[in-house]
Amino acid sequence: MDAKDKDVKSIFEADEIEALFVQTAHDVSYDDGKLTLHTLAPTTLFFSDRPDRVTGHITSREFVDSWDKGVDSFASNPPNAVLSIFHPEGVSDVVVELLSPELSGNEITYDVLILDGEIWRNAASGRS
């Protein structure tokens, strides 16, 4: 079955796959435990590993709206994420726990707990 034929509910409630999600944005800011992705891509990529290798895209709105759906939802079991910040000095990877997403236009804001690493200084002071 082609990914475009799958509905969002089947992706988030499927017993047979564990999907990973990728969000991309042009810019990021961080302030007092709030991480905002600016100029967010209109879709969130999802994929799973073997044996199914399911791939596809859902809108960022569908991603946020599904946050508290299902038995093992992200609301009840917050996901970890790696934030990769590309900047003039290189790349900074920060491991965070994502909580309480809020989507507004092409920006998404999460409450985050930093698990490993540090937010790059320019991102921490506003827009990178």
C-alpha cells in the first residue's frame, strides 16, 4: 500500500510499526524551556524500520492533532528528539524531550527538557 493511501489514524495506532518523525525548519529559537521552529516545513516526514519500511508525510497540523491519540501517545510518553542546529561554527546536536506542541502558522513551539548537549548560543538568545 502506498503511503498516500494510509490515513493518519492507522499510522499512529498501528501495532506493527514504530514510526519515527522528522520536522525541518529554516530557523530555531530557544527561551526558558520553549523551543520554536520557525518557517517549519508544511509536512512532517515519518518512516519505520524493517520489516515494513513505511514512509510518508503528514501535515504538521495532523502531527500536532495526533499528539494525544492512542494508548501510548506522545502526551503520555513524550518523545525524545535530536535537534541539529547548523550554524557558522559547525553543527550542534542537542537531545531533548518534546512536550506540549503548539502550531501557529508555520511555527511550532514545544516545551522541552534538555537531556544532552547545549542549545547553540545564538539560538538560545533568540533567532539563530
